[in-house]
Amino acid sequence: MSKFQLLLPKMGESVEEATIINWLKDIGDKIDEDDLIVEIATDKVDSEVPSEVSGILIEKLCNVNDVVKVGQPLAIIETKDLKKEKTNINPIKKSKSLISKAQKINKLQKEFINKNIYSPLVKNISKKEGVTESELKNIRGTGKEGRVTKNDLLSFLNKRNGNLLVSKNKQDYNLSQKDKEGAYEMTRMEKLISDHMIQSKNESAHVQAFIEADISKIWEWREKNKKIFYEREGEKITFTPVFLMLVAQALKEFPIINASLENYNLIKKKNINIGMATALSNGNLIVPVIKNADQLSLIGLVKKVNDLAKRARNNQLQPDDVKGGTYTISNVGIFETLMGTPIINQPQLGILAFGAIRKVPSVIETNKGDFVGIRFKIILSHSFDHRIVNGAMGGMFIKRIKDLIENWESDLLI
């Protein structure tokens, strides 16, 4: 017999710890490889930790609500040592034995067709919420081999119940309760976000720069193409993919802003992975990441943004979806906010907020003189870490994005 330590895996550059939410296996339980052992939560996403080996769970090293560091042991699994195969087995008998085993496996596989396997967590939530077996079978699983995950089930419950359920100390409650007068403890996610925001403000030397851009060309281009694009691709064009494309281009020209700072070490990044701050219905925020954004076409960005935003709001993001961000944008304009002072997502060096698009009277310069006309304008709010990015570079960066916005190719085909 040998012992295997199940460790808390790395879940992203800025994620250093996680909270134990629920143990899915008990001491003495038989464990198969890839079985889900424990449910954890970070300030970015909830997830489950699978086992890398088969064996017996003999010890839990953490309790529910404990905060553990990445790489810290969570549990100990006892595994069997591989026995050496005997060499005096009759080859004919061995062949017959293998054929017999194959036939049994084939029979079991046939019996398992259309039979769903659910994790203990999914079973517990289903029992608590009164989800029937037939309802479970109709849920489209996004887990390994189509397995129904906790997020799939919560998404189903949200749609069935007509409201958003948020886990708090294993009790689900409707957010409308907070509308009543009284004191309410912050949810686990709210606490994690709060700590993350305070850490960022204490660590980075936040400086802000603002600039106004004429976004009329992009506005008119979108109006002309959104219906055609939807009929062809089945996807809606928002301004966010356009912003992502322009920011990715600017980051290629200002690579220092795409870097990160960790313990006085400046780490330059090869890939441009842009986080997209997404507001959830429960008032919280999550930042899915568009990997290699500079290598995607506008169509690719539209599809990626829509997919991540949809899965974020349905609580279906996976840990890999929020990993590896090198810069972040936030489209606060969807709330009709003109500008803001966004907080940097550690350990990044900057974050850019796009404000509301407004129709305003403007002085328009032409070869024949100036005149007043109606234009669409937007304010860009750039927060950057003054420890590395000085005021000149921070200002030039958003000036470059302003230029890219105002020089948009109106005849761009998609």
C-alpha cells in the first residue's frame, strides 16, 4: 500500500487560496480516478477537485470553511501497489480470460448506455430542491463525458424557479430577502471579492487617466451590420468584442502594460489574455478571460464574448475560463455610467473601463471650417499601476485606443 496526497491545484496567477465548501467523499469511501473529492471556492469561480488516483480516502486534512493555499494537501488517499504479473500463466488460458473479460465489459457498457451518473453533490442538491430523476436526465451536462455538474443543475434551477439562487452556508436563499431592512452577513463570494479589492488598493499605486473619444463610426458600422450578422451567424454584435479587438492591438504596441508585477519582479507576458468583467444577476462580478485575444478575428471575438458571458451568468464557467488574464476591460456603459475609477485585477498593471455611449453636440473640424453637429461620444477610464506605468505611458495608451476608435474602418466586412 502507498499513500497519495491530494493537493489544491493551481487555478490562475492571481488565485493563491481557496475555501473548502463541501466534502463530496467521506473517510473510508472507495475512490476512482477522476472522482470529485471536494468542492472549493475562490473569488473567481466555484469548482471541484478530482482525484488523480484510485484508492481509499483515509484522511481529510481540512475542514469545511477552511482557507487553504495552492499546493497545500487536502486529503490522503491510500492506493494499492501494482502487483507484478505472474509469468507462468498459460497463454491460451490467458487469452480466453481476456476475451471473457472483454465480453463482460462490453455487456456492462451496453447496460450503461443512457444511464446517467451523478456526483454526490448533484444528488444532494437535487434531493434538497425536489428535482426529479426525469428532470435530471433532461439537463444537458457540460462536465466530462457529458456529466451533469453542480453549475448545470444550478442553472436549471434558476430557470425553473425564475430567480437566482446563491449558496450561503449550504442554504440557498432568494436575493430579494436583502431588500428588507436589517443586517445581512456577506455571502462567501462577496467576502472574497471584498478582500481581493482591498488587497489591490493596498498593493498597487492606482492612478487614473480619462479621455473622450468619438465613437460615431463604430456606432454606424454596428447599426449597418448587426442584423446581417445575426441572420448569418446567429450571434448578436455588442460593442465589447470591438473594444477587445482595439485594446488587444494597443497592448501589442505597449507590451509593458500587458505585464505583471510580483514581489518587485516585472513579468513580461507573451500572450495577450484580456479579462472581461461581467456583472452577475446577484450583484457580484466575475472576470472570464479571452485567451490570445490579439489572434482572434472579430467574428471569433463576438462568439467568444457571447459564450463566456452566457456561461458566466448561468454559473457554468470552469476554472480555466478565469485563468491567465494579463489585462482587464469593463464595459460600465451598459449601466449608463459615464466613467469610473476601476480597481486593478492583481497582479495585472491596468484596467480600462468603457463608459456609456452618448449622443452629444460637438464641434466638427473640416477643411471648410468648423461646425456643430451631433456625434456619439464615449469616455475611457484607465486605471494603471504607477509603480511601473508612469503617467505618460498610461496617457499614451488610452490616446492610442481613442485613435483606433475614431479611425475605425466603416466598410470593414465581417
